[in-house]
Amino acid sequence: MKVIVTGAKGQLGYDVIKRLESQGVQAIAADLPEVDISDAAAVEAFVASHKPDGVIHCAAYTAVDNAESEKDICSLVNETGTLNIAKACKNHGCKLIYISTDYVFSGKGESEFETDSPKAPCNHYGASKLAGEVAALENCDKCFVVRISWVFGINGKNFVKTMLRLSETRDELTVVNDQVGSPTYTYDLAILLCEMIKSEKYGVYHATNEGLCTWAEFASEIMRLADRKTKIIPVTSAEYKTAAVRPLNSRMSKKSLDENGFERLPTWQDALARYIELLEDF
């Protein structure tokens, strides 16, 4: 089997390539400068030249706050780039996994969002990722959409690394405590994605680690596991202003994983413990 991985230099792409290779699958890295996904001709030529069985599309514009002032660039990557990849996959009969986000939902209420719950993004990043979902599903028959949230991995920047870095010089850190969701460890997610790409169980999935927390609770567990003494001070989203509105509710149902025989990811606490241990040796 041969699989193209876009965004190969990012957190998720890095772990997906490692997982594919560990299973004897030929993984082809697609990132700048190898290919510009916003260039339709370049994407078509890249896919045509490699003739993959599937594409795991991890590449994305993910700077949520910057997206509010860089809407065109964000949409070019997340919508147009995905459209180009979906069309190339359709042309060459290969599978596509599109990585999406909890941000496609309104973020309101306290119930879990189902895969088919109404979409109502509260910021431009979410709107661009929703547009990417539509582009993927409408232009590629062999398509998986996998929504994730609160991502952390060994390669690149993330909330865990930021908290640990700040804890080296701060006695206290203010962290929002009214946004509820589930962290997603890229190592665990990569295992699932590599199983999906081998299957033909196309559709929409939610694939975060199990369990819920607020960002403040997540931060407190980071400090505990890393044996840091920095105190986490809970604040509201209203007290912690950002350029982009954040969803207060990122709960997502995993029914589609269960119904299609895919294993749920381990708990976020288990994932974080393994990640902290790995960071210490990395």
C-alpha cells in the first residue's frame, strides 16, 4: 500500500508517517516545498506521479486567532487546498481522509455533538474547515472526515509544551475554565487513521481521546504529571480575550467509531501521561 500524507512536517503528519512506515506501508511526505496544495495543477501532478492508494490530508491553516485577519490565506489552504486534493483523489480512484475539527459546530449547550449535528462555526477557522469538509465529501466518493480537537504531539508547538515552558518562569498561570472538550494525542490518532485508510468504511467520525476536561483542568494535570509547582488560576473566556471566539462546548459523540468497529482512543489522562514521559526523553 502507498499513502500520501499532506502536512507531513506538522504534529499529526509526523506521527502518521511514522505509524505507516512501522506497518510496512510506503508513506510519501507532501508538504512545502514538495507540493503547494493551493495549486490545483501541482496537486494533480503530484498525485498522478505517485499513484497512491490513499491520501491522509493533515495539512491545514490552524492559527485560529490569525485566521480572523488572514481569512483569504486560511480559506485558500483549508478550503481550496482540500478541494484540489479531493478532486485529484477522485481522478485517480484513491481514498481520502480529511482531518477536521470540533470548530465546525456552534460550541453551545452541554450535549455531545453528533456527526450530523447542525453546523454553525463561531470563527473563520471553523468556517474554513467546514468548507473543507464539504469540498472533500462532495468531490471524493472514497472519503473519510475525521473531526478532532485540542491536539498535542511530539513534533511542533502545542498547549502542553506551552504550559511546560511557561511553568519554568511563572509561579501562576491563568487558564480558561469554561471551555469543555477532549484533548487528542497525535500518536493515538495516527494509529486509528492508519486503520481507517486500509478500510472502506467511509463517512464522518469524531476521534478525540476519551474523557472530558476544561483547559484549566488539562493544564493542572500537565503540572501534576510533570511535577511542576506552577499554580493554575481558572478564568472565564470573557476574562481571557482572544481575536477569535472559542467554542464553550466541544463534546463530540464517538458513535460512528463504535458502529464501524473502530477502537476508541485511550483516555486523555493516559495519553498525556505517556506524552509527558516521552517529552522527558525526546
